[in-house]
Amino acid sequence: MPTAAAPIISSVQKLVLYETRARYFLVGSNNAETKYRVLKIDRTEPKDLVIIDDRHVYTQQEVRELLGRLDLGNRTKMGQKGSSGLFRAVSAFGVVGFVRFLEGYYIVLITKRRKMADIGGHAIYKIEDTNMIYIPNDSVRVTHPDEARYLRIFQNVDLSSNFYFSYSYDLSHSLQYNLTVLRMPLEMLKSETTQNRQESFDIFEDEGLITQGGSGVFGICSEPYMKYVWNGELLDIIKNAVHRDWLLYIIHGFCGQSKLLIYGRPVYVTLIARRSSKFAGTRFLKRGANCEGDVANEVETEQILCDASVMSFTAGSYSSYVQVRGSVPLYWSQDISTMMPKPPITLDQADPFAHVAALHFDQMFQRFGSPIIILNLVKEREKRKHERILSEELVAAVTYLNQFLPPEHTIVYIPWDMAKYTKSKLCNVLDRLNVIAESVVKKTGFFVNRPDSYCSILRPDEKWNELGGCVIPTGRLQTGILRTNCVDCLDRTNTAQFMVGKCALAYQLYSLGLIDKPNLQFDTDAVRLFEELYEDHGDTLSLQYGGSQLVHRVKTYRKIAPWTQHSKDIMQTLSRYYSNAFSDADRQDSINLFLGVFHPTEGKPHLWELPTDFYLHHKNTMRLLPTRRSYTYWWTPEVIKHLPLPYDEVICAANLKKLIVKTFHKYEEEIDIHNEFFRPYELSSFDDTFCLAMTSSARDFMPKTVGIDPSPFTVRKPDETGKSVLGNKSNREEAVLQRKTAASAPPPPSEEAMSSSSEDDSGTDREEEGSVSQRSTPVKMTDSGDSAKVTENVAQPMKELYGINLSDGLSEEDFSIYSRFVQLGQSQHKQDKNSQQPCSRCSDGVIKL
């Protein structure tokens, strides 16, 4: 019987699309180009998708012969040498999916990729470019006048912006889930292998199975968690017709990786954010929750720490910590038609039994276990009730749901008015957040795949002994989750998540034996590297949901943000305001079409004719739901039975059905990650090697002064960071200029003045807009460039017409003038949009007078 388990590597990583008059032939191969599969796509059907997988694995010689026969058989005249019957259309790296609007089907292919991270030898790629090809032949094409408009809307979802995939690592699940599956009892995997063999897709799939008593490995492939998959609807039509290796699931969010060098020992710090595809949308158009418990702007953030000196899930050291952000799980919204900087918050439906919150927290119990900890950062005290509406309703919902839960699994609610603490000069916001972070990590614990170090047993730290989670013989499991929210879940939430992540990172480093105490100080190379990762993460998520980068950052709450950055903060606020007013509606239409929330149908209203998309996201408005949960026993019985462990990771019959298990020889390419990762016979360049290009604590943060302690855990002075010492000439000159002008410059705005502008949707204080990182860049540079272009074109006429200089800040009176100024452009924008004419006032994203 096999003695180990490993993830199955997809055998379809390189694709070539060949074209004839009647068919497309999609040829896919593994990375070594030793095994090939072929898909046949019919081009004679005008509106149906006919796709055939011949269920055979070809060798390189066999596929060459097959293509040669196809070329010969499709020539115009038999034996003619002058023209080819088989054309090579495009090369690709994966299939995003198939989509149809009002005519025939399109195929979406990944034509360019870039490696963004590496976890145990499993590469994670970012989509850099795609190609959308119409399948039916021109001779059978039935044209429709609105097809081109649907195509433009669909392509507004930029697949080259923060979409990620992997051929061997399941990005929709956490590291804890993926490694837990690999450690299942081998007897259970053997029974699953027998069952899967009976339901095998390939007719030749069992030819290479090892004999009884041979040395082998179980290959495991798990079903993705569809909530975080963004092309599930695009692949649904072929899911049951082709081999699973053709199905490449992609996630949307953020992925970044940096190298922490500890006296030459490489440790990879990876940050992965998965954005939910349920109830997805833009800032003011998607608030609260839908009738199924899915909330707006829900993002699962996972930080992974691994010792890069050993590249193996079985022999290496890995640790992870997961936390979640998401809108307040209630029926609420904000009306932006009033053009107010703070649109009023409206509770849309009465929910006295907290039905939607119950569905949401039941999902969290199933995926994360208990305890569920809510960190609510919205305002508690306001002159005019605004954010406090959400706090009061959320407290009532949690109180109602907790009275029916077992006492040991109740939902923990932590309210903390971050805006109030920020305004106070006597309170340190990050110190208070650090106290909250310590208590949270102690309750939930974290995941590590190895037992406690012997040094931890000899010299145990008192904080380590208080750590929660679940201790197992092979390490520790995280049980429970921290759920952080403010109003928008952008700026305040990102800072709070950074502080919790920093606390968890200290425990992770301690568990791997890399530091002697589970504690990390600010101004160390390790924390600076981690802070840069989190700021890139926050900028990316903010651009996706809010239309601009972060307004408030960690440096703002540390009160060390340079005063020169405040004008840039105002520009980001105006950019966010402009994006919400003009472009969010079009972006929302694109997301609805891409995710399959809206399906174009002949004879029914078009997407742009709908007055609202409310009924598309709330299915109970179109039909009565078959069952309604109990008002008291609101949880799923199987889930509550296994708490504090997450039900998705429990070894049971229901979860085993989600796995595909095969038996391989230990040197077969489908499970040999070393053969996949190391290509000794391929020509490679050091400049293109990923591990050399990623951000490094030694190269980018550690000072190069002789005699400096090289440890990344040593506290540095602000001017000692490697980025200022080794920065380019312009950066050094800028730093000198800032120091020279600091004494003669006017004082920075007061905390009260800074709090008057918008953070998320609230009034906390301003934050510096740091320079965009040039690492493996999660943030799309064109977005910030466009926003700068917008504010520049707005600023000039504002100064000429009203004498208002936007770079000096906006009073309430100035902001109302600016709102009316933008409203003029918006009204014209709506008129042009309704008349289906190009907008004369906001073409190219620039307001014109």
C-alpha cells in the first residue's frame, strides 16, 4: 500500500489552439511536454457548445502524428502542399472558461502569466493577458445588434488585474485545509481510491497503477471552495464533459511573497487574499448581505510562513494564520444619488430574528470552526446617528443568536471605536490594537505542521502556554476566526488586520524556532517587510472595491506620517469619490455579467435596461425559498457537533466525497513536485528567476553599514532602513529636502481637521499615501495614474472658477461646491449614457467643462 500522499499536478499547463474550418483542436500538455490531451470543439453550431474529450493521454510522437493527419485531411485538395489545412491560432497556459451572450460561444484563454509566489514548490501565477476567441465559423454565425455591447461589458472585468491560479495548489482553500487532506489516514484514502477507480473518467487511467506491495504515493485532488472561485460559472458548462485537468480555477484578490533572511536562512512570508464571488460588487452598490448570508466585500486573508531551505509539504516547516473582513451582515444600503460625502445609512428590511446574520455565521462555523470573534471598528458616539445604526443592529443580532448556542461556542463581539481613539492625543491606537490582537490570537491559535520545538519545551514562554487552537501530534490547528469590519472594510480594517497579523507572525516565527520570544517590535526589518506586504494588500483590495488606494495607513495611526503626504490623501479621497459617482455602475454591470449573476436572454430586458440589480442578488425576491431555518436552532447540526474544529476539515463520508484519490508511483510526474520545479535541461536566466526577484529583507531593508547587526529582528532608527541608504539619487535628495523644509514648514493639520475627510465612509484621521511598491506588484499602476489624471483635471477648473485649491484641503463649504461641480458632470454623464452616445464630460476618465 502507498506510504504517503501528495497533491496531483495538472497535466494541462501548456496549450495550443489549432484551427480548421469545421473545428478547433485544443492540445494541452504537462510542463515536461511528455503527456498530451486533446479537446475537439465544433465550429458548425451557431449557438450550442459541442466539445469532445477523447479521454486518451497521448505521447509527443502520437500527438505529432495526429496533427499531421488532421492537417492532411483538411487541405482543400488531397495531397496539395501549398496550403495548410490546420492553422495554429494561439498558444496559451490555461482555459478561463466559455461564455455566450446572444450569439455563439467564446473561449477565454490565458496567453500570458507571471509567477507571483511559491509554496512548497507549488507555483502561484498571476494572469497577465488573455485572449477571447469566437468559436462558430463565420458561415454559420447569426449576428445580433447587441452582441458587441455585451462583449465590451464582459471585457471590462480586467483579467490581467489581480487574478491568480495554480496548477497544483488549491488557492480556494487555506494551507491548513490542503495539508490536513494530505495527512488523512491511508486506509481511508485506499477505500476512496477504489471508489474513484470505478467512476474513472479516462479509459486508460488505470494502466499505470502500481502493483500490490509496490512503492507508491496517493495523489489527492480536492474540490475547490466555489465561494472564492471567480470562473466557476464559465467552466460549469464543460465541467462534466472533460477531464478535470482542463478545469483551471482562478481566484481574485491579492498575492504577494517576500523573503525574510535570518542569518542567511531563507524564510518566505506569503500573503494571499481571496475575494468572495458571492454578492460581489463595488463600494456603494454592494452593502450588507443578501438573503443567503453572503456579505459584500468579503475577503479571506491568509499569511503563510515557510522555511524555504526545505521544499516539501511532508518534510518542510509551514505555518499559516487566516482572518476575514466583510460588510456588516445586515440588510442595509447607502443612497449615493444625493451626492453627499457621507450618504445616510438605511436599514432596508426588518430582520428581528437575525436570519441573514445566522446564515452568515453558520457558513463561518463550517469553514473556520469556533470561536468566531467580531472586531467592530465603526463609530459608537456621533452627534448625528450614522455608523452607530449598524453597531446597534449588529449587537442585537449577535445577542439574539448567542442565546441559543452552547456557551463554549458563542460568538465573541469586540466593539472598538477606532475613530475616537485616533482623535485622542493621549491614546495610542496601535497599542490598543496590539492588546486586542494578543487576546484574539490566543483564542484562535494558528496552524503549524510540526510539533513544538524542543527549546520551547525547555524554556516555555508564558504566552505560549496560554495559546488556544487545537494541539495535535503533528502540530497545531487554528480553530476559529477573527472577522473585522468597519463601514467600508478598507482603511481601518486593513490596519487592524495588520496588527493581528503582526502578532500572529511572532507566534509563527517562535513555533518554527526562529526567535526566542513570540514578540516583534516595530522598526525592525521583519516588521517593515510585513508592513509593506500588508499595504500592497490593502491598496489592491481598496482599488477593487472602493476605486482608489488606501487613504489611511499604518504610519498614520503611528502618528509618523510626513505632513507632505496629507495633500495626496485628499487626492485619494477625491479619486474614490469620483469613482463611486461615475464608474461604479458600469463596473457592477461587468461583475454581474462575468460571474453569471445576469444571463442575457432574447426577448427579455438587457443588462443596461435594468433599474436595479437587487433581485439578481436576492433570490428570494423571485421565488419562495423551499425551506426556512428554525428561529432558535439556526445552525447546521453536523457543523455544531464537531466544534471547535471546522466541519470542512473533519474526516467524514461527506468530506471524503469531495476528494479525488489516485495511486501513483513515487517518481511519476503527476505527483513529483521536484521534477516539476527543477528543470535542469532548460535554459534559464538569473534575472528571470523568481526567488531572486522577490523582495528580500537583507537586500531591501537591512542597512549596509559595516558593524550593523544583520538580524531582521533588531530595531533600527528611521534613517537606517536599507531603502533610504540604498535608494536611488532622487529618493535621497527628496529625503534631504524633507528634512531641510520640516523646520520652516507650517504645522500639519490637527487631528480634528484631518478627521473631517472620509476614511472608508467615516471620519477618522488622514493617512499618508505611500509610494506604490515596485515588488511583484499587486497594484495596477494605471489605476493610480488615471485617478491622478482625474484629480488634476478637476483641480484646475475648481481653482479658476471658485478659487479653491484642492491641495490645501477642503472645508465643508468647499466640499459642497466640489460636490455640485461633480454633480454637473454626473447629470450630463447620465444623459449621454441614456442616449447611448459617448459621454462628452467624462471621456477617458476626465471631467471636462
